[in-house]
Amino acid sequence: MQLSYFRRVAAGGAVAALAFAGVGAFTAGPAYAATSKVSVVHGIPDTPVDVYVNGKKTLDNFKPGDVAGPLNLEEGDYDIALTKPGEPIGSAILKVDNAAVPGGANISIAAHLDAAGQPKITPFVNDVSKVDAGKARLIVRHTAAAPAVDVRAGGTPVFEDLTNPNEAKGDVDAGNVKADVVLAGTDTVAIGPADLNLKEGTATIVYAIGSAEGKTLDVVAQTITGLHSAPGGVPSGDGGQAGTGVDTWWYVLTGAGVLLLLGGGVRMATARTGRK
Amino acid sequence: MTVRNRGALAALAAGVAALTVAGLVACANQPAGTVGAEEASTLASAPPTAASAPSVPVTAGELPAGPKIIPPVRLLIPEIGVTATVNAVGINERTNDFEVPPSVDQIGWYRYGPGLEADAGSVVIAGHVDSAKQGKGAFFRLRELDQGDTVTATGSDGEARRYRVVAREEYVKTKIPLDRYFARDGKPRLTLITCGGPFDAKARKYRDNIVVTAVPV
């Protein structure tokens, strides 16, 4: 079983290379942001690996269901290789040469099965734009050897007809939600249900992984924090008792005071001169 | 002394009295002013992240669990006579504003931000300065707080945590750097917010926000 996966991983190499090239096309980030955050998600069942980046071992015995990173990678091309744990890079089971990492992006690279059960690598660009105050972002990625699915929250489909290797996303009220995955258009539960805690100001990325045929369907989750926004304002008073600054009557009073002083002074002066 | 002279003296006295009253009122109505602004902004700046950690963090991709947050339930500020119940509040759906509790003797903790357990970021509590219908609010005298005053926040775990006021700032509402006060990074701090400044009687709104920043003792 495991060996057959390895063979399939090797076959998937060419696909992976193509997929990497595709990332650059849709993440033309600002020129000044040269560094990208890159996470790696392992969604191939029963296949722990070592991960090499540019010939250097970066992840040791990386297990299915784990998420590594984020790594800060300078914009550029990278050679990535996966080996069986402990094996030399020469006997890599999957190699991707000159994978293009664009600048200023947040990327998740998923090693997973395609719809037909072939191992492959798909890079996803993560939406790390700010969410409104009180909201959380939910992103679901179909990276399992399974047909099209619907994602339900509290029994109601929220994302429909999601296929491998695509994603669906939305900003929802932060909080807890009971979610499950069903075969598209049916009530046949494929994964779950599970309690999702969607924390405000974060993106929760849920990957459906494994194989329906192999009965290894599962989920891997990745969370990106720091996407929160501040409230629009803090309105906290409409009484006016604590108002500072001065009202119109203050100017009237001050004006009257000055006039009285002047008037009184002039009168005194004229009175004195008058008596002389 | 002539009648004329007496009249002039009276006018002078009245003038002096009027100006004295006006002067006193002007002093009393001075905006609270700002102290410790620099310290408050320093607290908000996040420490530089460690340059390229040698090893890559690996985590099990489990579904995120409910975070363990300790909400404040009670706030005590002896200097200005505040003993108030703290409610966990969020965002007003319609206005996108902080949902300050409608009852002016209660105050609201921003439940999306850090709780008292947090080792980083700003715990935000806002309260009414006053209300047209209910009169003075819990934070009526917030603008009187000064550096060194003590604030005690009790958490849902029963533990009382003491904070020392380091800054009091006044901002026109359109210019207040809310991102800084609702930050989830930077040094751990307690941020108290209410309204202040000149009151627009027609719009029934204060022009400014008063912001008090305190740090754990």
C-alpha cells in the first residue's frame, strides 16, 4: 500500500511542477514585499516524508495530518524534494524543481491525493485580507480522493459542489459551528460532523484529505491569525453632562464683564475730571 | 462719594465678578488633556520577531479548539469611585460599532480581543460617560484618572488583577487610532474607553473619545 503511494508520488512530480508555476500568475504581489509566508500541509495518508528545500533538509519525518510553517521565503525559484524519512535526497520520491514562489504572498502547499487517488502537490494562495470586526473567515479545500461534496454548517449547505483541488470560502460570524461534509446534493455524510471554533479575526482553513475508497477521509486544519479589524467606533455617551469646552453663555458673560469694566472705568475717569 | 462714582464702582465690581466666573468656568471645562501618549504608543508596538528561526514549526493540523479566555467580570477604580459589572460584548451589527452595554452603570469588555489571561495585546473595556435618559455613567469621571492611579479587574476565575494607569489621551473620534487600542499584539495592557470633549447637543454626540491605558502591576 505504502509503496504504491510512493510510486504515485513520483508520477505526480510533473503535475506538481506545473502547479507551482501557476502560483505566480495569480499572486502578483506588491513589488516591495519580497518575502512570502509558505506553509506545507501533509494530506497523503500513511506516507511520512522528509522535505528538502534547495537541497537542505527542512522538515524531518513530516507526518500526514501535520502542518509546517509558515516559512519566510524570499521571492524566487525553489527546488523541493520529498524523501522517505532518513533516505538521501538522491532517492527522492517526489521532486519539484524551480518552483516559483512569488513575493508578498501567503501560500499553503498541500501534498494530497487527487480525485482519482493519485498523489500530487497543489499550491493555494491564502486570502489574508482583513475580516470585519466580529467576523471569521472559513476556507474549505477539497484535497481528497473523493467526488464533489457539499460543506454544511448546522445542517445547512454553505459551500456546494466543491471538487478536488478547489477551495470555497466565506466570512462568517465568529463563534462555534457544527460542520460536516456530504456527497454533493445528498445527505450522505462523508466527513464529520465536527465542532469548528471560528475565532474572530482569523482564517480557518480546513482541508479534506485522504481517500473515500480507502476509508481514510479526514480533515487537516490550518489557522491564520491577525486578520482582525477594529470596531468602527466607540459611541459611549449621549447625555452631554460631561461636555468640555464652553457654551455660548460663557462668551456673553465674558463680553458683559469686559464692557462693565470699561464702562465703569471710563465713568470713574470722567467723574474725576468733571469734579476738577 | 458721588452717585456717579458709586455707579462706576458697581460696574467695575460686576465686571470683575463676571470675568472671574467666566475664568473659573473656562478652567473647569478644560479638556482632560493628554498624558503618557508616548508610553501608550510604545506599548502597542510589537517586539521584533526573531530573525528566521532555524527550525520550521510543525503542528498537528487539528481543528482549532475553543480558546481559554478569562473575561473580566468586575472593574474597580477607587480614585474615581468606579465599581462596575463588566459584560462581554461584541459588535453592533447595524453600525459596526463597539456594543457598549445600554445600561450606563455597566461596562463592556470586547470579547473578540484578549482576555485577562493574555500575555500580549490590549484588553478593551468601554463604558458610558453618561446618557440622556439614565444620567451619569460608570465612566463619567474617567477623564480624571492620572498616571499612577490603580485599576483592578477581576476575572471570571475570581482572581483580581491590578493595573497602573500610564496614559490618558483624548482624541477626536474621527482621528482615534483604534487599531492600536484593539491590537492583539504588543505588551499586555488594559485600555479603558469612554466619550468626552465638547458635546454636540443637536446630534447628541460627544466629539471625542477619552482613552486610559494601564499596565499590569
